[in-house]
Amino acid sequence: MSLSATGDRFAAFRHVAYIRFFFARFLVAFATQIISVSVGWQMYDHTGSAIYLGLIGLVQFLPSLLLILVTGSVADRYNRRVVSAICIFVGTLCAAALLFLTVTGLFSPLPVFLILAVFGIERAFMTPATQSLAPNLIPPEDLSNAIAWNSMSWDAAAILGPVAGGLLYGVGAGTAYSVAVVFSAAGALLVYLIPKPPQRASAEAKSWNTLLAGFHFIWSEKVVLGAVSLDLFAVLLGGAVALMPIYARDILMLGPWGLGMLRGAPGVGAILMALFLTTYPIKHRAGLCMFIGVAMFGVGTLIFGVSHTAWLSILALVLMGASDLISVYVRETLIVLWTPDHLRGRVNAVNMVFVGASNELGEFRAGTMASIFGAVPAVVIGGIGTLAVAIIWATGFSKLRKIDTLDAPTTEGEAQPA
């Protein structure tokens, strides 16, 4: 965990508002992971088709793409705390709806996809609001520390959530969804209890220029453009999460608990990398470290794709999680520190589409290719593609590659000299 400007590793937790935000974020992420594991396994068990696993990601991604001009503006114009709380509550209702379909025996693709579409809509509004809310809760000198803890929170949920989801699903799908409902509701309450923070709301008149301000900022700042587009194409090609139910059941011969282990393994790698960075933080060549991380993500994807041994597959996923943490930390730090507060909602909305495309659309890519060529070729081709992207982007975005330190003070919204 990177130190703050004051040298306090726990600086962000000196602020009560951030403590509530941190635990709310963890609970919501935990619930989301449980739902993801449960829906994936239940859908594959119900249909036996890889294409349905890909569609799970697609229906959750499309709302953020279609609503991109609205969601960021909402985060910039209205109280981000209230927007976040409302969205999380809607997500709680979606989890409750999945629970209802399960206990009544009505689980089938169409109603599940409708629920996941609503879930995607609430995430489309929630993500820019929550990502823009954190910088309003703490002073600038503690912001870098908070970003690191945010990553730790998500990674901890990424470890515990899938494992818990697999174990709970082994007890019963209804049990898994019930726990998700409780955790999500608790997260909504914690966000609502955050004191109203200061926020530099956008006073610009509504126009196409204000709606497109996030695009304009990212396009004009090539370092940020390179960082977000690198994640988009690398994970779009390398993502294999959607195919884990196939690997768990048909290739590695594991059950729901094994699926939870596979889903949790990248989180283990991310936590280990975060602990490593606590002792040996990135002080120089941050841009180069980002590209190395993406390349190693591709290597891990290749190993996972060809492995038929459970322990080797888990180690490959650990490597993927550790390398991805480097890329995520550098990218999120760049976006938060270099974006003016009144633009953060719109910039984060654009970033969310990039991240969503890399994850959900990447799952659709993997599921579609697996239905045509098989799961193993789909993952292997994706791993090769990720390595190619790392090389091409390192060549094309030389300014990003030459970024030295993330700790140097910057004027808000200005790029750090390379």
C-alpha cells in the first residue's frame, strides 16, 4: 500500500467518511462476486452452452455504453453519495429478484438476462458516482493512499467473494443469493450514512460539448488515453473469466467450490502484489511497469489456457491477478490525480465503458469464440492477443511508457512530465 504524503500507510482511515465508503465498497463488490459466480454456474448448468456465459457479460455491459453521455453528467451534477446509494439499493433488488427466480424454480435465460440488464443500468450510474465520490471524502495529500486501499478492498472481495459464492452455491443457489442481498443492502446503508461531502458540481449549461467533455479530456491527454485503451484491448482479448465454469466442470473436473477457487485466484495474486508494493512501492518507471504488467497478464492467460492441471491453472490465475493489479493501480492513479473534480464523473463514465468493454465484452468475446473453436483455443488466442497489445501500445504511446513516478505532485488535471 503506497504511503500518503504524510508517510502514514493508513492515512485514508483517519477520515470517518472514507471508512464507511471503504466498507460499503467491499460489501457491494463481495455481493457482486457471489452473484457472478452463482449466475454463471447456474446458467451453464441450466443451458450447457458457452454462448450464454458470454451473453451474461454483454447484457451488463451494453447499458454503460448506451447511457455513457448521461451517467457521467449525473455524477457531476448531482450528489454523488445519494446517486451511489440509490444505485446500490437497485442492485439489491436485482439480487432479490434472482433469489426469487431460484426459490420458485423459474430460473431461465430470458428473465435472468432482463434482471442482469437492470443490474447493468444501475452499475452504469453507480460506477462514475462512486469513483468520483472517493476524492471528495479525503484531502489531496491522502488521495494516493486511498486509491491503493480501494484496490485492496476490491481485490479482497475478488478473493473472498468467488470462494464464498462457490461454497454457498454448493449449499444452495438460494443461500448464495440471500447472502448477496444482505451484503448489498448493508453497502447501500453505509453509503447513505456518509456525511454529505463537498463537491465541485458542474455549472455548465447542458449541451453536446458538456456531455462529451469526458471524451474530449481523455482524447486530449494522450497519457490517459493510452492507459485506458491499453486496459480495454488487453483484457478484451485476454479475459477468460466467462469460461471458468467450463474449465471447472469439463476440463479441470472441479465442482462449484473449485469454480470459486478459480474465480478467487486472481484476487489472491492482486493482494500479494499489493503487499509487495507496500514494501517496495513503484518509485520510478511507473509507465514501463504498467506495460510489463499487461505482458505478464498475457503470459498468465496462455498458461491458464493450455493447463489441464488444477494447481497450475490456479497459479496462472494468481499471476494474472498480480500483473493486472499493477496496471489497474497506475491507470486509476493517473485518472484520479489528473482529472479536474467537475469532470471526474464524465471521465470516469468513459473509463467505465473502457473497463466494461474489457471485462463484460471480453467475456462475450471469449464465450463466442469458445462456442465456435472450443474453450482452450479461445483462451490461448486471447493470451497471444494481449501480448501483442502490450508491445503495440508500448511503441505507440511512448509518453505513457516514459512516465517515471506516480508520487510527484501535479496540478489537478495536468499531465505529469515524463
